[in-house]
Amino acid sequence: MKYDESFDEFYAKLNDIVNSSFNQGKKISESKIVRKVLKSLPERFRPKVTVIEESKDLDAVKIEELVRSLQTYEFTIFQPKKAKSIDMNTVREEESESTDAEILWDNELTYFVKTISGIGESTEK
């Protein structure tokens, strides 16, 4: 993935490669695609990749689940911030966007800690 490329653009190219390979009779395993995607992401995705690698069994992760997770991360973290305004409604809106990103990060961190400590094992299959 190029540094200035969006995840959706990268995933579209990846889909073309996987489909071409399939059409030529060469099926690529889903776990191999998942691992390749995680290795191909630029540095800005490193925190998310680390959480995924440490909290999930990469052999069991579905590509659709990974794609949704990475799209959400990119949209939430890297969405351009709205221009600041003196209007108090705009200031409150920007504060809530920051809070949403912090909540997402806190939820991922909580999941990671529970998984590492064994609390979440009974619900994960």
C-alpha cells in the first residue's frame, strides 16, 4: 500500500490480484491474504495492526472482518478534521469527534487487555 493511498484503493487492487489468481486456477488462502494485508499497511496503521495481531488468531480472521476493521480505523482516525469555528455548536461537534476516537481506542485497548489476560477467551471462537 502506498503511503498516500486510501485503504479502499489498496483493497480494490488486492481484490483484482486475488480474483485474477483465482481465474487462473490458483486459490490463495484467506489467512495468507490477511497476513499479506497486515504486512502491506503503512506505518500509520501500525497501532491497529499490532492490536489485531496480538488479539486475534490470524488463521481464523475473515478478510471481510479485517477490511471492515481497517476501514473503520482509517475513517475514524484519519478523517480530516473540520475547520475550527467560533460558533459553539461547531466546537462541541469537534469535541464529540475526538471523544468518539478516544472511545474507539479505549474499546480496542480494553479488548486487547482482556484477551491477553484470558478474560475474553470463553467468548472468542
